[in-house]
Amino acid sequence: MSEHEPRVEPLTLPREYGRVKHTLRWADVSRRLSMAPHYWLATVRGDGRPHTVPIDGLWETDCLWFGGSVATVHHLNLLRGGEVSVHTEDAIAPVIVEGIAELITPSSEQAQMLTARSRAKYGYGDPAAYASPLWMVVPHRALAWTSFPTDASRFVFGGR
């Protein structure tokens, strides 16, 4: 969704963790998000307790799209407040996205694109599901590295 690449900066680390020598390129990090088979989604329950769940999703146009039943805990949590943290499954070279999840109905063009991407990535994709309201995570920040701490990078979206 972003018109411009996010600002990249070295991640601030405690001195004993080592020094960041260079940052990653957003295009490479975005590709890793797109290729990730699954994601971990963290939300907050009404009483303040955290809730984390694995999800299927599609990283497209610098946003994560996902659906699911309206009866799930994470759906109910997101209806109360859309702040989320999402990360890839890879604990050695992770990508961690912090942002806001918005429940939107994709345009017909978006629904067609998401259906095609889902079929390519997961082997399934019901066009009716992608024409219904979906969650779209708009990132505010992302953290990523491939060789900690050497390339630990922070990406900031939209001047935040």
C-alpha cells in the first residue's frame, strides 16, 4: 500500500549484542514476507492478555492480507483494537511487522489478485472468500535480519 519505500535504519541493540554493520534492503525483506509459508499473528484480548496464532496470509502491496472465521479469538480481538504484531516462522532470520489491522472488503481487482496469489502459494483460493471482508495489516514498523546482529534493520513506514 505504501507509495514510498520505508525509511531503513540500523536496529538499536544493547552493546553486548554486537554492532550492526549494514542494513538490509526493503525489497529483499518484502520478498521474504511474500514467500513466507505462514505467519504468527499476535493480538491482545479484551482483558489485556496476549493471544498468538499461526495464520495463512498473503503479503501484497506492502500489506498482509488474511481472513478466517469471525468466531476466532484473533478476529474478536482485532474488532476491539487493530494493533498487531506479525512475524515469519523463521527465528534465525525473522521479519517482524508491527502495524494496524483493518477489516476491509477488497475491490474486485484486489479480490482477483488475492485469489490468484492464494492458489499459487497454497493451492487453494475461493474467489467468494476474497470478495468478502478481510483483514489487511498496514505496517508501521518492521524489524528484520539475516545474520544477527550484523544486519539487524528497522524499517519505518509513513514517517512514523
